[in-house]
Amino acid sequence: MSAGLRIEHLSVEYAARRRLGRPQGDTHKVLTDIGFTLLAGETLGIVGESGSGKTTLGHAVLRMTPPSSGRILWDSVDLAALDDRGLRPYRPHMQLVFQDPYEAMNPRMSIGCVIAEPLILACGLTRRARRIRVAQLASQVGLDESLLTRYPRELSGGQRQRAALARALATKPRLLVLDEPTSGLDVSLQARILNLLRDLQAEKGLSYLFISHDLAAVSYIAQRTLVLFRGHMMEQGPTDALIRRPAHPYTAALLAALPVPAERKAANSAAEVTRLPPDPGSRACVYYAGCATAQPRCRTEAPIATTLGDDHLVACHYPLHGAARDF
Amino acid sequence: MTAGEAALAVSGLTLGLASGHARQPLVEDLSFRIGRGEMLAFVGESGSGKSLTAAAIFGLLPPGIRRMAGAIRVGGTELTALPERALRARRGRDMGLVFQNPLTALSPSLGVQAQIVETYRVHKGGTREAARGRARALLTEVGLSALAAGPDRYPHQLSGGMRQRVMIALALACDPGLLIADEPTTALDTLIQVQIMDLLTRLQRERGLAVLFITHDLRLAARYADRILVLYAGRAVEEGDAASFFIAPRHPYSRALRDAIPPVPADGRRLAEIPGQPPGPQTRIEGCRFAPRCPDVRDDCRRVVPTMGPLGVRVACLHPGAPAP
Amino acid sequence: MTDDRAASRTAAPARGLFPRARRWQAAFGTLRADLAGGLLFLALAAFSWIGPLLYPHDPLAIHAHHILAAPQARFPLGTDDLGRNVLARLMRGGQTTLAISFVASAIGLIAGLAYGLVAGLGPGWLDQILMRLLDALLAIPTLILLIFFAAIVPLGEASLAVMLGLVAWPGIARLARNEARAARERDYVRAARQFGAGRLYVARVHILRAMLPLVIVNATFLMADMILGLSGLTFLGLGIEPPHASWGGLLNSGAQLAVIDPWWLIAFPGLAIFLAILAMNMLGQGLLARLEGEGQA
């Protein structure tokens, strides 16, 4: 078994203020002690709301954001310990599909040039070979070849997302970090992109880190899921187990908030909880203020991730043991 | 359909480009009613004309787009016959509007309480003190009691969910009978989305408010609305009871929309895709507008324009699926 | 690039709600200003360089019997106080003025771009230092700086061009620095870095490409400033030295004889300077409008 990507105790923090390049004052922790394993050919869903640090996690894995501590093991090489030059040979292995494909494309470059860019930078093909490869990449993602001469602003949202995918695939990566790849798209387009991602994965044995706020999309594409809240891992495990038997109250709240048409207007556990947030710097659980089932202990002691068996981890003193959620 | 006068009745609404360049109206022959205390969800993808319809009801069509036909009755008054001045007065009083992004709709330089006070006084007059009391009551009603009691806050000091609550309070400032909510939760986090939808349904019940809920999310519509109307390329394709809609949509487009949503938990099946793209206003399509993408298309679909019929059979398809059992 | 043809091909016309209005705007609203400005400038350049071929008269030849002659058949624009042909001098003066201004703008553009790119793409501390330096430089009035330079450097066409260029670059530098700062935070730059692009590649392909149009537009405005600056300097007697012809110098000799009021010595060079500056400003404005239109589409 080849463990593609293994993350251990990854933390990212930003200095609150910088002056002449030097950090000043307190640091702000964006990610705290995250760990997971992503096998080759598998998808790990990263679920979280805004401010959960999910985008930062994706960037940190690719070393686009420097981690403050922890290890990023890729084929047993610790990427976190490498400098820019040392990283260079590994860069083509892993690519990012940005949240907003339009922002991620130079508006003055044609789509063909956008897709060709990584080929120029990382592959060093001849002009002729590049042209063939771009056409091939475009057809892989279902992008009409006539669109290659257009500019990003002339494409629709779905076409742009396909172009972004084609570019990410150009270096023949083994890992794709997909940051909310379907969030701006209509339902029918979302289905097409999700299917395309599944097909590409089956065809090329790609690993995906699928970052999303949408549990439904994650449940469709990810074998395993990690739930983030304010930079902390709340729960991770096989997607099916996590959805059928959520152990963390936060996961349960996210699931209850999913608009499942069958449960019309049912009361749900996402009702407002008006508990005062714990003092900053205290050892409370980060989800304390929002938790529906918090106990006094949660205010004084942060939970440590414990295993529930089956590779299912939860960071909660009082995990939910209730019957499997009925769908 | 509730008996008596509907809070909103739209019939034969057709919107098009003023310049006449489009080959196809942007919204064509759209009719629907919303009763008091009822929520109707408009479901459609971008470009289906759902937001344009809301803009037409509110009398705020973007420049260059014109109402070519149709009647809009709000609370028994025909709006299209009113002069601009009278219409403007009615806008804030008889209907409230909630946008997707409250930050662009709220003034950044005025406290939120002050904004509600201003809105109230513009439409209803009265003393500043009375308006202030009204603003506090409204903020409490939308679940912002802390904001009602404490000092006034600027929009940028509030969270996204709180801003949307303020937006709703503002829309309700003059006790309108109709609330138009255009993608009110699209920009919000999942947990907040539920809170805002719960708030809207509570207001709908408690105030007997008619709500036109515009969304691209069929699941949200099915969970919260009483009825659903699906729009495709400017035409209504199906209207039905929300509870049964998701189980048995009859129009092939509604079915395709439903089948494109990933189920939770996953059932291992591949998501259904709709081939092609919706037609723009420049494309003239004979017959059913969905025919080029329809999996069940037959010969007559390309000739005959299917209609919804009067308020009875509410599916615009020549060969619809079986009705819900 | 894979698709050179694709890159050079202009974008298809934007499809908007009002195609006719947009087409009208595209044809007249923006095209008119930059096209007219460009044509006007070309006309002035043609007057200066091709003109002498069609009207071969020595601008330095002195016609002692025709001192301060008013415009007439033999001297279409009259003569100056030494009896030199004003039309011929205006043509030669155009060559000097336009060429020096052009070279000066180019120097300002390149120096400004380089300085701005280093500040914009370098580490934060370097940016701070370079920008404070620039502030200090900008605090000194341009004319004072020019007079100071003119006092210590021997005057000649080359030294004038360098001098003007060195005074001109701070504006371009600041613009380039700000644009580079903004561009390097863009996702497409981060994407390129992820593909293994170095700083130089990013600067060349993405950041230059993002800011070049705006910088070029500003260079046209700079050229207008240079024409005015050179003429002003010469008018003050610090620029191009007699007997060489320049527009500012012609204007100067006219002004000195104001008592006699030789209007042709003031009107024609004044008109030439005015037209040249107008041409550059129209060109710049037109290009700017076009650039903004592109951004909106």
C-alpha cells in the first residue's frame, strides 16, 4: 500500500502584524495540529465553514503557505523541511485548483496559453509538443478546442473550471487540491464537474484533497472526510460512517443543516445556542460556544482526538453514541 | 391555492430587451399566485429569469429591460397601471426585498438601527421616537435583541448572518404583506443558512406574510417552501406542492435538476447530467425550449410550445411523467 | 507560447445587453480619441521629418535682407530676428523637440519600470527604503531639479534627454510598484509559482503583462510632459542652445521681441507645442478608456 500523502501535527500561524518584514505582537493560529493520511487514488474531503482554515490547509499542503510546525510527508519525504529549491522537483506532483478559476487566470492570456503555462515552466516541451498536449488536456476535461483561443472572461463558469482543471493536470500530478471547485456553479454544472472529477480519478489514479463547505458534494466524491472548525480537526473518518453515525456534535449540526427535503421544517440541533464564548487563551474546546451538548468539562479542557475504531477519529469529550442517523 | 385575494398575482408576465435585439423574451408568459402566509419558491439556474421576475414585481428592472406584457397585482392593486411616483411609495410599504448580499444593500455609513428608523419614517412618517421603538421591536423580532437594546452598530461590525437578519428587519419595517427573498442564504455558511430560513418561515407563519423565495437550490426550496415553481430559460416549466415535488417531479427538467443533486449519504450511483447549455436570449427555439437537452424528447416537442394551462395542471410538457401517487 | 496567434488575436467583441450601444462606443467613443491623437502625432512627426524633404531650405541660413519678415510667398511663416526661415526652423525644431522628448520618455519609462519592479517584487524592507527615497525625490520641484542639472552638466541633445528622463521616472516608478504589488497577490501569480515559476518569470510574463498597458498609457502622458518640459527649459534659455532650432527656442526669440510683436514667431511654435501635447494626451486618454472598457467586459 502506498501512502501518497501523510500530514502530521500540521500547524499554520500568521503574525498579527508585520513591520519591515519582522513579525510583531501575537500570532494568530489558523490551523492547529492537523493530521491525516491520503492514499493514492483516494479522495479526502475537507469540510468546514468560512474561517475554518480549510483553504489554508490546502495551501499549506502544497507549501504555498509556510507551515509553522508539523510534517508533510510525500512518498516519505518531508516537504515541510525543504526550501524552495528542494521543493522544485515535487511541485509538479501536486497541483491546486483555485476556488475562483477566473481569478486564477491571467486575463490577458488566452485559455490555450493559460493551460500551456505549466508545460513551459515544468515540462520544457517543444512548441509543437506543447500544442498537441494542450489540445489533449482540453479534450480530457471536455473543453471544446475552439475555446482555446478565447480569453478567460469570454468563458462560462463551467468552462473556466474545466480549463482550470486542464491546467492543473498539465504536469501529470498525482495529487490535486480542489478548493471549492463547484461552489459557484449551478446544480447541473456541479454534477458535470463532480462526474468529471470522478472519471479523471478513475482514469489516472489521482488523489484528491476535496475542500468544500457542502457535505453533499463531499459525500459524493470523498471516501474519507475531515471536519474542520476554526482550524481544529473535529472529526475524521470514512465518509459513510461519519455521515451515518456522526460522533462530533459539530458534524451532527452540519448534517442537520443540510437541506434534506424529506425532513420538512423539522426542528434541528442547529438552533441558536447562546452560550458565552470562553475566555480567549483558556483551554476550552473551540466548539464550546456553539455546542448543543457541552458539559462543564468542555470549558476547562480541550479534547484530544480519540479513535472510535475503523479509522474514525473524534475530538470530543462526549462523542455522540446515538443510533445511526436515519435517512 | 388559497381562496380569496392573493397577496401577489402575476399573469402573463413577459419581459424583454427594450432594444429588440433578443430573439426570445427573457421571461415569457409567466403566471403565478402567492396567498397570504404562503411561501412560493422560484427554482432555476442562472439565466432562467427568476431574479428578473422579482425585479419586475418590485419595479426595479435593470435599464434596457422592459415589461412587454402581463399584469402584476399586489394585495389587490394592479401595479403596472400605477404611475412611477405611486409605485415608488408602494415599493417599500407593500413589499419588502431581501438580497443575497446585505452588505451591498445596507448603507455602510449609517448604523443599522438608524437605517430602519429612516426607512420607516420615509414611508410612514411619525415621530423619531416612535420609529426608534419600532426599529427595536423589529430587531428583536428577527432575533437580534442584543442589537435592539445595545448601542447602534454599523453593518461592517456584524457577522454575515446578523446582516441578513438586519436586512430582513429592514424589509419588514413598514409591515409589508409580501416579502421577496432573492437567494437570501447563498452567501452564508450552512449553519447560518438554516437559521435564516427558519426565521423566514417563522415570520411567514406569524405575520401571515406571503414570501417569494428565489433560489437555485431545489433542496432548500423543497424543505422550506409550500409550493415550488421551476423556471427554465424564461419559462415556467412546472409548479407543484413542495412536499411531493421532490419525490415526483413531472417535467423532465425538474427531474434532471433533482437527479443532479448528490444524495446524502451517497448511494453509489452516478449523478445525472443535463447535456448542453441553456439557450441564451439570442437563440430562437421552436417548440419546447428544453427540447434540445431533453432525454425524452419526441417529434412534436420541437413544434408545439407546451403551456402550463390554467391554475390546474401545472406542468408545461407535452409528455410529462406520471403524477405523484 | 503554444498559441502565438491566439494571443495576438484581439478578443471577440464583448457580448452585452446592448450590442448596438457597445459597438457605437467601440467605434467612436474610445477609438476616436486615441486614433485622432495618434494621427495628429504622426502628422507632426511627418511635418518635422518628411517636411524638410518637400521644403528643402536651410534652417540656419541667414537672409540679411529679410529680418523679421512677416509670412509671405517666399517665407510662408516669416523669418526671425536674424532673417532665418521660420518654417524650416519649425521643421528642424520639431525633429529636435520630438526626438529628445521621445528618448527622455523612454529613459523615464525604463528607469521607472525597473525601479518600480524591484520595489514591487522585492522584499518588504527594500520596498520601504526605495519608496521613501522616491518620496524624498518627489518633494523637490521638477523645475528646480532641472535648473540644477542644467547648471552642472554641459548641455547637448543627449545630456538633455538623459536629464529630462531622470526627472521623469518617479511617477512611472510609483505606478509600476503599485501595480506589481497588486499583481503579485493575484491567484494566477500564485498558480504560476506553484508550477515552479521563478521571480523573474513571474515578473516578465504576468506582472509586466498586467501592468504594461497602464504604464504605456502613462508614458504617453509622460511624453506630453517632456515636450512641455523641454520647451519650457529652452524658453528659459537652459535647454537647446542657439543656433540650433527648437520649438521652445523659437517661442523664446518671439517673446524677447514682444515689443515689435512678430506674432508669427509666437503663434506657430506655440501651436506646434500645443498640438503635440494635445496629441499625446488624446492618445493616452483614448488608450486608458479602452483599457478600462476591457477590464469591465
